[in-house]
Amino acid sequence: MKKYIFSLALVAMLGFSACDDSLNLDPKDRVSESDYFNTETDLQMFTNPFYNNLLKDEIYKKQSDVYVRRDLSTEMRGGSDRVMPKKGGGGWSWTDLRRMNTLLARADKCPDEAAVTKYKAVTRFFRAYFYFDKVVRFGDVPWYDVELGSSDAALYNARDSRELIMTHMIEDIDFAIANLPEKNAEKSVPYRVTKYAAMALKSRFCLFEGTYRKYHGLNIEGHDYKYYLDQAAAAAKTLIESGQYKLYTTGNPNSDYINLFAAENANMDEYILAIKYDYAMDIRHNATAHATMPTQGSPGLTRKMVNTYLMKDGTRFTDKVGWQEMFFTEETMNRDPRLAQTIRTPGYKRIGQTEVSAPDLSSSVTGYQIAKFVQNPSDYSNQVGRPDMSACDLPVFRYAEVLLNYAEAKAENGTLTQQDLDISINELRDRVGMPHLFMSYANSNPDAYMASEETGFANVSGDNKGVILEVRRERAVELAIEGFRWNDLMRWKAGPCINQPITGMYFPGPGEYDLSGDGVADVILYAEGTARPDAPAGVSVFEINKDIKLTGGNKGYLNAHRDVVRTPFNEGRDYLYPIPPAERSLNKNLTQNPGWNDGLNF
């Protein structure tokens, strides 16, 4: 009997012995290998861990140039803070892939051909998902599509080219699209993968690859960047034309967006795949606590991100006279309604509450305190006593992203039309009552703020420059705090954005400030070294340069990271992560990524 490598979870679940080739009798007190992979239930149970292990469940914590916490991530600090991973870390884990290849090798034991096809499709969906994460993180990686024994030479394979990996990923995802069930064929939708989730994944990873090759100037033997952009657009267009999904709306542009993300159950019209949470089953996440409690990292949008939101009439905020030093109550007035549904703005009332809540500078390092994914505090407090926790389902794929993928792929490939914008970007704008994006106007008048080296993307050029920048604006606004931004910067070769200032609200100096818009002060700032002023209950008091820091001494933008050493983004290194040295020591055929020195001389 050949000795196979199994995940520990598999060994524990099935009771397989992978240690002694001399054992040839099945034990009587546990499920043996020969008893498994025989029914649809076996196949389903074997694939269930893919959902838990691969789908990201803390999307709202990922930092970037538009969303930060009090403690900056190593990526945001850069330089020597980005260190080589220790043994067993760094994202170089292949356990789930082994499980996938085990199922694909053994599923045919099941006599139910329909079940075999279905769960092979599920597994190939997740194998494409798995490899996408590896390509994003490391670039070239070894491709494995068979079970490996402990003595197989393939364990020491060199890295395969990203072209080979992407080719196999497309083969896997096309099989999944052809063989996964329709949306309405599964009672557990949107918590199980379907052919539409596969289309969404294909549009995502092909857009990544196409734009990565375009902006990084990768000329790899095989397909060019246009091929991948075409693949992304085609997958997105097929999903759009299926008519199976639509944007959630009740006709209320001032609340539909925020309610979508605070709902306990994923909206089946817009969520293509979601992670299920349930208070009663004690399956919760902490998005609400993350946004509302000072002990959870004090996250906030950056001022750069807030500046990105358009005015409600479609004009640019950064075209307004004096925008640079506008106070909070003025800068948030008459903006894209998604701003007031993403952060607390004047007049904010938490879902389920009647009183107005001002931004809490103790809970948001920039002052732009998060409201997205924050639930009604009374929904579950009587059940579990934790009104700070969340049970709203988190999106993996939603229809809005597919619309954005479609528009961007077409714009980057030079094939975008106004009709394309009308079925994608302008659908998103319709939901929140925003004016339409017109391609001709955008290209004739590119936004200087979005194109600036100091605040935007200086490497965008060509006839579609203006509309590409507008699509990026829309992507940032619509997908805010959903975990996309870092990967977007990497594929756009926009590492310099990480070097741009990380600031928050503007304060003209010491004084009393009304942040809620009710005419009553919520915050008092006083100069360093002066007497602490008396304040009514509920009013927060901060000493400048001690409790808070401003860019200009006693005035300026909130600048909590003023004293943090940040090293400029390393263009020759930081677009990829290092291969863990421990893995290279085991497999000397693995080369290291450019710019990373692990001390190994091979």
C-alpha cells in the first residue's frame, strides 16, 4: 500500500494510518479509507473544511492607504518591519491542496456519478481559489494536481511560472462553471459555491492577472494581459446576463447600502457567496466591536479616502474651493450617500437607535469612524449579552464586485463603451441616487487628485486614463472595508500609495467641536501644557500632542502615526512576499523572490 500525505484533520476524521506500510487490515473501531468516498455525504463532508479554511473571515481588518488602525501593519510600516516568516508561517501552507487532490483522486469510488461531478467541481473551484491566493502572495509557485507520497520527488519541484498556474486555474474554474449547480438548486445558497460563484472568482482572478501583467510590464511566454482581461470581462458579462443577481435596493438611497451589510442573513439577490454567522449557534465575528470599541484597534478611513467620495451632484469634492481645510461637518455635507453609510457623519444614528452619535476619536484613529458592518446593538444582547459582537454574514463575492470587475477589465483593455458603464458602474450609482458616469467626460477631464503622485495613481495613462481613474474611485467607494484594497494596489503597481500621508479629520486649533451636527460640542481639544478644561458629561477632552497628534502642531489633520517610522515602499521587493526560508532549506529548488535576502546561498 502506497503511503500518502494526508492533512491531520483528515487523519483524525477518518482514522487512516499513514505511518506503517505493513498494516493491511482495516481497524474495526474507526472509519477506514476503504469505507470512505462512497456516498454523496462522504464527498460533501470531505469538502466542507474548504469553506472554513480558505474563505477570509476578517475582511474588515485589512489595512491599506485608505483604511488603517492605531497599530500599523508591517506592510504599512515597510522596510525592516517586513521580516522573513518563521518556520510554519508566511502563507506557505499546502494542507488544503493535499485534501483537494485526495478527493479528486478518490471521488470516483462513489457510484453516484452526479455527486462525483458536483464535488469534483466544488473541489476544483477551491483549488483555483487556493492557487489564486498563492499567486497573489508569491508569484510563481509549484503546481500540484495529484496526491504525493512522502518519497515523491515532486515534493522538491521548483516554482512553476504564473502562466502555467493561471492556465490550470482557468481549467479548474471552467470545469466548476460547467458542473456546479445553479443558484436555486441549493437550499443553502449563498453559503455554498455555485456556478455563479465560479464566474465571480474567474472574473476576480483574471482581472488581477491582466492588470498585474499590464502595469508590471510582465511579458511572459503564453497569453498577454489582454487575454486575461477578456476572460475577466467575459465571465462577468455571463453572470450579469444570467439575470440571477441584482443589487439590493428598497428605493432608499440613504439606507440601502448600510442595511445590506448589517443584515443578519446575506441578501440572496446580491450576495453570490457569503460566510454564515449565527448568534444562537455562537458563530460570531467582531466587526461591530472593531468599529466601536477603543480596545479593538481604533480603525478609520483615511482623509485621502474620504476625499475620494464625490459630491452628491457628481462633482469632485477636491474641486471645491478650500477643501483642504474643511472641518468635518462641512466636508461631509452633500456627499455620495455611501460616505454616510460607511462612516459616522453628522446626524448618524446607529441602526436600531434613536439618538445621534458623534464619531468617537478614541475608537477611530482618524476620526472617520466605521459604520459599515455595525449591527443594531439590541438585536442579540438579550440572547448572549454581547451587543458589541456581530452575526451579520460576511461577503465573499457579491454582485457589486462583478459589475466593477466588468467595467475595469473593459476599461483597461480599451474596449469599454458607455453601454458597458450603464450596465455596471451606473447601476451602482443608481442604488444610491448618484449621477451617472459618462465615459467621454471622464476621459476629457481626468481627476487631478486621483492622478496625482501625492494622492493617487501617477502611472495611469492613455486614452482611457480618466475613466480608469473613475472606475478605481467607484471600486474604492463601493468595496470599502471589504478587504480588496491591498491586492488592488499590488496589481496596479501602486505601491507608492503606501507612502502617501495617513491622516484624518482637520482641526483648526484648540477649541470645542460639534461632530454630530446637533449644535452641541462633542469634543474639546486643548493646547499642550495648558489646564484641562471642564467638560459636560459625554464630551471627550483631548490634549493636543499627548492624547491626539496633529500635522501642524496645534492645528491640522489628525496624525496618530506621526512618530511611527515608516520606510518607503520597496518597488523591487514589496509587491511579493518572501518564500519562507525554512521551506527553501527543505527544498533547495525553490528560488527566493526578488529583493528578499534570507541568507541562503542557493
